Amino acid sequence: MAKAVFHKGQRVYVKPVATWAVIENVHPQWVKGVEEPLRVTYDAGLGRDFQAHELAAEERAPDKPDLIETENWRILRAVNRLSQDGRDPRHPFPGTFPVVVTDEKDWGGWRVPMAEYDRDPLRIEHQSRVMSNALRLMRVARELIEFTQDYPHETPGQLLELARQAEMVLAAVYHEPQPKGADPATVAAE
């Protein structure tokens, strides 16, 4: 009994010929009364059929890990050494400013210039909290989408609409950036 190891259109290395080829057809050899084929051969367009042990699949590079799974963004308070007065009453955390850290070494991430922070510290503090929790929101969106896909008939209509919006948000996060000169209005609508 044999099962197909490769599929039509798959690129394989053909060992006897020492070349790469694409499988054009899969030929199972059936016997009456048996549920699975006895043997499976592969036509790679090289003049004869090959067996699975004569072929090797193309090794694919591992996919990049999903940032939702691997990263944990957080706020790190940095000392504002250049501030005129570290006790400025407008600042929610006097003498410091937020840095959204995106790596283990505490040096990659989002920072804001001191002049911009001094102009509106509450707004910058709010932005840092939004950014540091963005991955958690993405996880919630993904779970919502998976729930509605697993239970489509039991999910209320409003929740289905929220899941559709969550899909659009995640698609916007994961798709490649638009080419230079693209209309931002049409990009936002997509």
C-alpha cells in the first residue's frame, strides 16, 4: 500500500538525473478490492516515471514567526535628562518620558522627541499605552475571528460584523505597504 508523497505542480529534485523538475502527473497503480494504491509513481516530464525515493522535495525557508506570538511590547520610562525642570506639573510622570520597547534588550522601539513630549505630554502618554497594548488587541481580534469561524451559526450578527472588521484590521497590519504615491483614502477604505 502506498500513498502519494508529492503532488502535481510541486517542484522536486530528481536524484537519478540530478536536476530540478516539476511533477506533471501523479500515477497511482490500483488493484481491485484494495482501498489504497499499491504503488505511486510521478511523471516529472523527463521521459520516465519516478518513484518517491528517487525524488526530494524542495526545502522551504521557515516562515518568519508571527509578531503576535513572539513579541511582548511594554512601556519603559526613560529619564528626561535635558528637561529644564524635572518637576513640571504638566507632566504625568515628571522627569521621565515613555519609550515603547519592542525587544528584549530595551533599546528597540518607539521614542518621542523631548520637544514633542513637552508640547502635549498627556497625548504622548496615551499614545504609548495604545502602542504597548496593540499586540494584545491583535490577539483578541484574532481570537474573535477564530471563534466566529468555528461557530458561524451560533454567533450573533453583531459579533460577525465585529469579526469582519477585525479581519480587515489584521489584513491591513499584515499586508505589504502600499506603493509610493498610492491614495491613502483608497488604502484606508480597503
